[in-house]
Amino acid sequence: MPPALSDEENGVSSGEEEIPYRGKAQVEDAEDAENEEGDEEEGDEEEYVVEKIMSHAFKDDGVCMYEVKWLGYEKKADRTWEPEDNLAGAADVLNEYFEKIGGQPQFGESKTKKRGRKKSGVESESATPVAPAKRAKKEKEWAPPPGSWENDVDYIDTVEESPDPKTGEKARFAYVVWYNQKKTQHPLSMVYHKCPQKMLAYYESHLVFTHTDQDEGLNGAQAEEADL
């Protein structure tokens, strides 16, 4: 009979002494072989069968100990704590326990981790939640402000004559450069109304002055008088 659980050491044994444990399937195969060969020879070492893994706990050194219920021993006091190395013959029972708790225990894992089989397509509790995708906010298309444009227009870039897309007839349009670096095209008549001072500055910048010979002579005489 395997050693009973110890209440003083939290029920965890050192696991240094190994006992030849076997799983249910191995025991059934062995019994069939023994029935064919005859009665079991006297003096064979008694073997204990692992029926179920009840729980697990980690020792201070990180070794995982498993609470073992033995086949034929129904009392809780008959259960023992064994390291995984001692359960090599009960791999089927151990794997069944791993599947039940959602994987092989890891030292330092959260004790509140939910046990049970993982459902396909469902994220585990430890997985990082994925933030819902947000739709990109469409930027509102800029439009010239209502009313006067004098305080918003930087300068008039140019004026050109081209077919009106609505009527097909030739019309004059002004290209307006705004302080926000936007550039728009408007009918010349609208620009006269919205920002007349900017149009005036545009025309003044394109003025060309011519001088006659009489003006040059007058300017020279005025320069000589200044020298006297």
C-alpha cells in the first residue's frame, strides 16, 4: 500500500523513493499476458496502479507534485503526492489530467487560472484581448469660409481664361492661395466680391511703367539742381 498523505508538510512528499507505478492500460495488458503464461511467480514485487490524478502543487524548488489516487484505495488518506518522474508508467492518466486543466502546469502560474478543456476558436484567459477595430475617421473636406476672404487669403497667384466647365464658354478664373496653404480656383467675379483688396494687390504687382525721353531729361535736371 502507498504511503499516506502528510498533514505537516502540506501533503507533499520528497519523491526520492520510486515505486513501480503503472497506468490502467498497462495493468490490463500485463494481466492478459500473465493469464496466458500461467500463475504469477511468488516473490514478485507488488505494483500499485494509478487510477486518477486529483490535483497538483509546486514545491519551493519548483518541482511539481501530483496528488495520486490509487486503484483499489478509496480513502483520501491513502492518496500520495508524487513527482512526474515517478508517474512514467501512468502517462495516459497524467495526460488526461493535463487535458482537464488546460495544459501542463507551469511553476509560478496563476492559481486562479480556469481549469477545463480549451474550446476551439475561443481565446484563453491569459491571452491579450484584441481591441475592436476602429473605422478611420474621414477628414472633412475643406471649403472656403463664408463672408469676406480678406483675412484668410494670402495672395492671388494668377488669373487665367479657360472654358467654364458648366457652360463651356470662355471665362476668367483666379487661383487663390490661402494662409493654410490650400489653393483654390474661383470665377474672377466672385474673387472681386470676396477679397477685392487682394485682387488690387495682384494687379498692382503686375503693373508695368514706361518712361519717355522728356521724363528722363527732367529727372536729370532735377538731379543737377540737387547737386548745386
